[in-house]
Amino acid sequence: MKAEYARWDYSQHEYDSKWGPRLPEAPVPPTPMHFAFPDQPVARLTDGFGQLQLQQAPAPPAPQAHAKATRTRTSPLTTRTRITRHGSNPDPVRPSSSGGGPNTIAFRPYAAPKRSESYSHPTPLEDFRKSRRWPPSGYRQDDALSADRAEDLICAGASTFKGYSDSIPNAPGYDRFYAVMEAEHESRTDRAPFQLPAYKDMSLNMTGASDNQFPWLSQEQPCMAYAFGKSAGTTTLNYWVSKSGSSGPPTQFASDVKPRKIKLLQILDRLQKLESGLNEHDREGMYRYLYATLIEDPDKFTSDAHFALEQQIADLITVLTNPRWIDFSLPKNQVVAKFFDSPDQLKKQDFFHQLLLSVELHLRIHSREHTDKAKRKLIMQLPAIITWDLAVAQRWLENMSITKTRTSSTQSTFSFELKSKGRQREALRTFATTLKWPNMDEVEYILDEQDNDEKALEDRSADAMSWFSGIILPGRTLPWLIMNSLIDCDRDTGDPLKYLTHMQPASGFQYRANTYWSSQCIVGKVLGAARGVNQIAGWIGPCIYTPDLKRTECVKVKQLASLDPRLCPNDVDSMGERTNPLGPIEVSYPIDDYEVPMPDTEDVTDVIRIEKLGFQPSKEQPASTKRGPPGAPLMFDAAIFFACGGESWPMKLRYDVDFINAFPCHQGPHVLFYDFAYKPIKTDAGLVDIHDWGRQCGRVSRPSSSRSSPAKKALTVANSPTKEAHEQVTKVLAIEALGVSDNEVFARAWCASHGHSAIVANIKETCMACAIREAYAACVSVVILTEGGSGKESDADMPEPVERISIPGSFW
């Protein structure tokens, strides 16, 4: 294979050694299903963490055996053989994931034509790029291309995808999935960059440099650095694939070892001293404090006292696995300030006690004498309850400082300094400005903190304390902390907006004449394509006003699980060969097997407009709503009404589908192998009449009953395990939603109404052929082709709030 990326030298880039040529490592002895801390002397940490093997989580029940379905002609996996795109090395260096960065290969243009080819006569590739005609000049339809020529004409610049499934350490049967684009550089990424460093805190890499955002190294899974696509309301291919993996396998703990009792002032005094690190030169002092003040040494009366760091690490892990501690891996415990700023002194004492043990463990693991490889090996094997403790310790050391002041010969006081408060304040200001917050003057007044009668920013709520202190755990909490902090800084919001929480992610709210939506809410995912809408730190807005809600009101949106099939390891591992631009690897490639799919950019509809954003209280409210306090938000059904040709087309947003931002390709258009079947359609040319695309694309074998409820249809698809995900996509619906933004909103709303996730491809960055192949890579059956809105659109064109219109009750 002579594709351009095959000629790039990856040896200069420091990728995680797991993905490069493997070096021999010390064998890991098998251990029983509990923490194994052998009695014999412990090996050095630099030689590995063999003595810290954790128990294995029970394997999930094996799925029932099915008969393998016969693959049809339109299944791209039918005849394709595995290909190697990185030379003859059996363990090639793993390519970078999206986003570029310090380890990303620099962009370089494709090689110039060979001198033997006259400059006066363009090469077939140049001729094809200019004319967009297939076959290129000099070839007939019945010709066949050699392998080298096929690489130049078909693969050059095309997006190519590769998937990886990795077993979770100490959890047999549990896997994590990742997807990358080969031949990637900084200008070819599908994810949105973080606008400010403060927003990067939603992801945490504890096993390498902080600027290395490789998804397989993040504490949170899926990696939040890949959660947001370049277009508002979209996600990335890697995040979509990772969602099908196992995010948190269960781990059993049997430790009943308890720490020594210690007073809160002693804890704070020790935390203040640890800000400058451990005094590693005084090993006897480290041992004496740890085992005389914090924990017990089980071998203190023997000749094998635990002076070695590895033994101390093992003892701290044992103590921290006691079920008495806070489990920060649980989402309900990930607003950390509600523990360290709690009015309950017992809860506060327990938190700081756990924090001190975690900081002691963190500093010992990151000792200067330990290699990065050894540290990574341990951290990757630790159970979630320990790694989340380490995450809390790391964020505390980075953002919080304790000051001790002696008030008398017998008394001292402790105060906390928020080292990152200035950075967090500016990030909140940028967040509000980007979302065009309607009461910005009030927010600016509070952020300036010039009024002594006003509360300090961090004292307004637990969420505000978490945000302004910077003690933010990676994952889904950061968007809610920053939004609730913004609401806390605007007194005009009152009580109606105090119910937003990361525990109810399918939420949003209306404030004055704007609506704002979480990126996890289907309303936000669909309206992200509308003009004037931005995406920042997990929030989408400002979106259109709805007359169905109060001027200020929170909303929980009812959304069913997507009907898309869940990916399995084979779907991920076969991604590269299933979506090879050449098709099956052969000696020669018939030109007639390929075509150049092109959207119609001339006849673009301009008659679809958003008419109304509608909400109706759901007939059945969840128990949490019924038990909630007065004024708690209700569960609503959401819909968008579109006006087209004098008619109203309602789209109910039933399903929580995803929209995957397509990777950019280079020098398109590219050709498409015939086996990647697709059906093009325009938004105004019969899309609303397609109600059975699940059957047409191969997802379901027979049409669902029109009387079946969406929930029953979803259950039917979920309980149909006869096919793997890639076998359920035999045709892709290519929706041409070019022109004004409302066309793309309409296409997204149709997907949400029928339960189809989609690839969103901006034809200014990628071609139709690459977008269709990415749909096959992701095992989704819809592609939305867009231009990102019309150049004539502007924020001034956004519709004014409309009067309440009547909606037939039968629709809801």
C-alpha cells in the first residue's frame, strides 16, 4: 500500500507505548479475586506493580448463540480481507486520534507528480480533481487499475478509519472501544477545540502529560475531550464508538482495614505541608508519620517493616478500598464541594480524611524514582474507586492552597486560597458572552466583586464553590457546574432555575426570550444546527423561544433510547477493512466498481422554516418529579414544527440520537466503491414520507406495526441479536440539507423522530463518498449533507417570538 500516510514517519512521535512495538515486560503472576499483597519483600516500583494485582470483576453473562446471518452483496464486510496500512511491522504505531496536538504529524501536501510526467499534461489524479469526472482522462469505463494506480486515484486524501477494542484490566469480558482516522493532521479533525483551558477540566489524563488527550488514557470513559464535534450539537466518531464500550465494570472489595483516628486540624496541617511534596529524602520520617498517624503497619513488629514506597502504596490502597469512604466514581458524588464545604462537620471531616490518604497515595505513586511506565501500569490496573480518589487529590493539589495562621501560642486557624479563581471567573464570563446571556450587565456586576454587601462568588452554592475553586472532577459535571454558577450570578433568574443537575442530563430551560439546552438533550442536539446558535462547555444556545413554557422555567425532556444497534468488538475491530476506500483488496480494481457521488448544489430548497418549538407535559411523570419539591420541573414531550409550502410539518423529538461530525477529507471529491450502497434524498423531496428506513437500511427484518409504540419498537430492535451492528447497515440514507440552516435542523429533527443517529458532513470540508464510508464505519444508516448554513444568514434573521398556536391533541 502506498497511500500518503504510509509514507509518513511515525517513529518521531511519542505515542503511548501500548500502541507501538511492544517491549517485553515482567510477567504478572495470577492472583485470586482480591487485592494481593504478598508477604515476601516487594519489588521496586520501577520494575512493575506485580504485587498490586487487583481482583477481577466477574465476566458478564455470555450472549446466546445465534446463527450467523448471510451477508448480502451490500454488506461491505462480505469479501474484504484484513489490510495493514503501517508497513510490515506486526505491531504498528497506533495513529493519533482526532484533535492534533504536540504529537500530531504535521500537514504536508501530497507528493508532486513525477518528473517523467510532463507538466503540460496533468496526471490522472489532477485531471480527476479538476473535472470531477470518473473515469479520469485516459481511462475507459471497462478498464482496471493496478494496485499502485488505484492507491493514487482512489485513496489519496480520502478519510480512512480504524477501530480498536481493548479489554479493561482485571475485568474479563469488559471492553472499551476507540476509533481514529489514519493519516491525520491538525487540519483534519472532527472535534471542537476547548475555547479556554478551564474547560479542559472535564477530561483528565493521570497517566501522562496533561496536553496528551489520547482517549484511551483518560480517567473518564468515554473521554470527554472527544465529546463535542466541530458543529454545535454534534459529537465525534471516537466518542460515538466509545459509548458502546463498558464505562465502569463492577469490582468487588473485601477490605475492612480502617485508618487511625485523626482530628480535622491535624489533617489540614498535613495537607498544607504536602503542598510542597513529600520529603522523600527522609524515608524514616515518611514511614513514621504514615504508620504512627494515619494507618497501621501490619508488619511493624517484624523485620519487614514497610519502609519501601511500594509497600506503603499497597497499604494506602487497602485502606482506601474500605466501603466507608465516598465513592467518587458515582455521578451523584462528583460535585466535590458539597463534601468539603458541607455544613455537616462529620461529612466534612470524613472528606478531608479521605483526601489526605489520597494525597499521600498520589504523591507516592508520582515519586521521582518511579518511571512513567511503572506509574501507568499501576494506575491502569487500579479500580475506579481508587483512581477517582487520585483524581480528587490531583485537582486539589493543582487548585487549592491552605494557609495556616497562628492566633496564639495554642491556637491556629486555617484558610483556603482558590488558586484558579481568576481563571475560572474569566472562563465564566466567556461562557456567558458566547451564549449571549440576556442579563449580562447583572452578571458582570457580580463577577467584579466590588460590592461588599454581595456574597463571594464561591459562597453562592456548592456548584459555584466547585467551579470557582477548580475542584472539578472529569466527566459530565463541569457543564452543570458552570451553568449553575452563571445562574447564581444572575439574581433575576430566581428559584425556577435552581433545579438543573447533571443527574438529569436531558434538560434545558427558558430564560426571557431564549432557550438553552444541554448537549445531552435531544432538543439541543437538533437546534444546534440553527443559525445564531453556539456550543460551549457542554451547552447549546441561545435557541429559539417557545410559547409553551413560562418566561423562566426548567424543562426535563422525555427522550427514548436510540434505535441504533450497539457496537460489539467485531464491529470496531473490522472498521478498517469494512470501510477501505478500495473495497476488498485485489490485484486489480475495475473502474466500473466506483462512482463519484455528488450532492446537488444547484437546486437547493429554501422553503423550509422553523415555525415553532413546542412542549407538552408528558402523560406519565417520573416518580422523582412527583416526589420533588413544589416547582420542580416536569417531564415534557418536545417537538419542532416546520413551515413548508403553506403546510405545517411537525417533528416530535422522540429519540436520543447522536449526530457525528464527519472528518474532513483532503482534495475531494473521492470515488465510492459500489458496495457502499446509499439513497440520496432532499429535505423537501419526500423525506417526511419515509417512515420505515429501519427496514430499508437493514436494521429490522420486517416493518414494525404502525400501532406499536416507540418504546415497543425500540425493545424489538434491542432484542434482535441475530446480526452484528455492521450487518444491520446495508444502505445509507444521504439527506441533502444544503442551503439555509433550517434545512439541517429539519433533517436532524427527522432523525430524532425516527430514531436514527447520523453523520453530519459539511461538504465544504468533506466529500459525499467519505461521509458515506464514515457512516458504515460508525454503523449508522443516515448521512446529513450540509453547508453549515447559508452565507446570507445572520443573527438578525433569527425569528421573533411567535404567539401561541394551537396544536392538535392527537399529535401529542
